[in-house]
Amino acid sequence: MTDASVDRWVSQTHRPMGFPEFVAIVAGIMALNPIATDMMLPAMPDVRDAYGIANPNHVQAVISVYLAGFGAGQFIMGPLSDRFGRRPVLIGGMLLYSAAGVLSVVAPSFEMMMLARVLQGIGSSAARVIATSIVRDCYTGRRMASVLSLVMMVFISVPVLAPSIGQAILLFSAWRGIFVVLTVYGLLALLWCAIRLPETLPPTGRKPLTAANVFDAFRQTVTNRQTIGYALATGGVQSVLFAYVFCSQQIFTGIYGLGDYFPLAFAAIAIGIAAAGLLNSRIVGRFGMRVISHGALTGSVVISMLTLLAAWQGWLSFPVYMVLAIGTMFAFGLMFSNFTALAMEPQGHIAGTASSLFGSITTLIGSGVGALIGQDFNGTMLPFATGAFLCTLAALAVVIVVERGRLFVPHNPVVHTPPR
């Protein structure tokens, strides 16, 4: 974008922040989640040894229980933000995230570590809900999808760099040093938000926090065909992403023998999402969310089918897997922001609650199914490839039902309206 086009994009709702800072701060708070999962990956063997865990698959709980807290916490963060505003809920969640990071550093047992990780997930759930809500407060439609794509492009540098940062930390400290870094990052993000992020939900838009209102907002969300359909589809494709995160350390070090070079392969694959985010931000206004995301989902089904065939026939060498995995992540990058925008589009009047329910559904489906796939890891690529194919196929089936069989058809023409 040129500077002039950026100026035309700026919503009055998030001033005095300009457009670049708004994208950066949203990406920064969304990054609390991936940094808490991906930075841990190189340390998984060390955590296993420190707590005497016999089954290598069981150490995946360091990530899966965090994601369980992350998914469950979103149920309450949305209604709270619709009642009290975005800022207080965000700041409270980030304080919990940082405090749980301190508890992780000093945890004397694996059980205490699991408790700390659950609390850390609950804290980061506030950041996830508020990030989506403030974007929906400020932008709508294809403009919202484009903003989310830019956010995705910025914050995807976290999973690209996080394993390498984790590996670097292990060169100078024990694995607990990773949790020190997570805590420091949480505190810095908290300080940035406290100083610069305005309240994007006006008092007139706030909802009373009563059981009747909360359940009515949940009812409106889950009974909206577009919202619930794209939430289920997102959960399906996120299952593949989470399964990959759970198994990646075992895949790259166990199957392909990369050792300390594992973070480089992980980063190379994650670049596919960054490239997709940049591309989507430039083309979504022209082609629309449905055309792009439906094409990406269809491509993802084809790629996962090829991965399964290659794994079954023994053709899945490291170069072949890297090409297919980059393609999968590229397709995911084209789907995620567009699916999110499509799900949130009808819910502007209850953006916080709808965002929380959307995040909970997608995270709990993704982490639950992804954990099942991860626990089936047997030293080969076949369980992962089978799970990925079934998940993407299920997501495509859901989208076909939601769109009544009419894929690749934009519903609304491009309307150029000034930002609010």
C-alpha cells in the first residue's frame, strides 16, 4: 500500500494510532499465543528428561493443555469485553499470562507445570478475543479480511522465528529460560497496550452482563449458518496445523534426523503462511473472501491427499514433505483470515461474544483433534497424513453445506465506503 492508501484506510475508532501501528499492536498481542507454543518445541526433550516422562508423546501435553486453557478461556473473555470494554479485559488477561509464565519458571513438578500452562492459555485467550474484536470494531467486510491478512503477515514471523529463538536460549540457559523470555514478552506487550491502545468499543455499544444476554448472544452466534459453519471449517483446518505443531519436533528429529537444524525446517514451512497473508491482503478486495478461501481449501484437500499417498507408498522423502508442507501452510494462510472475517461479518453488534465463541470452537476442535493425531504418532508419517486428509476433507464438506453447494461465488460486490 502507498502512504495515501493507508491514510484512507485508517478508522477513526482506533485513533490516535495510525494504520501501521494498529496492525502491529494487533499482531503483537495475537503473537502471545504462537510464541507460547512454538518457542517450546526445541525444549521438549529437555522437559521430558527433567520430569522423567517415559512416553515421548506425553510431553506434548505442555502444548495441548495450554491450548485447552486458550480455547476454554475464550468463552468468558468475549462477554466480559462486550460489557466492560476491550482494554480492561485485555490488560487483565495479559497480567495473568505473565504471572503464569513466572509460575512455569519455578514449577517443581510436571503437574504444577501443567497448571501454569493452563493459566497461561486462559490469559492469552483474552488477547486472541480482543485482537479479533478490535479489528471488527474498526473494520468490516473485505477491509476486515485485508487487515487480518496484514496482521497475519506480521505476526507469522513469530512461529518462523520462535523455535530458533528457543534453540538459541537453550545454548545459554536451561529450558526454563524460555519461560523467562515468554514472561518478559508478555510484560512488554502489556505496557505497549496500556500506553497506546485506545478503547474501541464505545459505551453505547456495550451489553449488560446477564445470563440472558450472554446466552442470547451465544444463541445468535451458533444459530447463524455462516458464523457456525466457518467456525467448524476453521476448526477442521486448524486441526492439521495443531497436529503438525504437536508432532513437528518428532517428525524433523526422529524421522528426518535434522537434530538442531529442526527450527530451520520449521521456519521454512511457516514462511508459506506469511507469503499467503501478504498475497491475500493485496487481492482480497478484488476477488473476495469466498473465492480465495474456497480455492485454498480445495487446494489443501488435494495437497493432503498427495501427502497421504506419498506416506503410504514410502515416497515422502524430506524434500517432498517440505514442498507439500509449505503448500499446506500457504493454503492455511489464505483460509484463516478469510474464514475469520466471513464468520465475524454478521456479528458486528456482538463482536466480542462472537469472537470468543468462534475462537473457542476453532481452538478446542483444532487442539482436541490435533492432540489425537499427535498421540497416534508411531515414528512414521502415516498417522499424521491420514488425519490431515480427513480433517481438510471434513472442512470442505462443511463449507459446501454452508454455501449450499455454491463455492467460489462472491455474495457482495465491492463497495467503496469511507472508514468509520
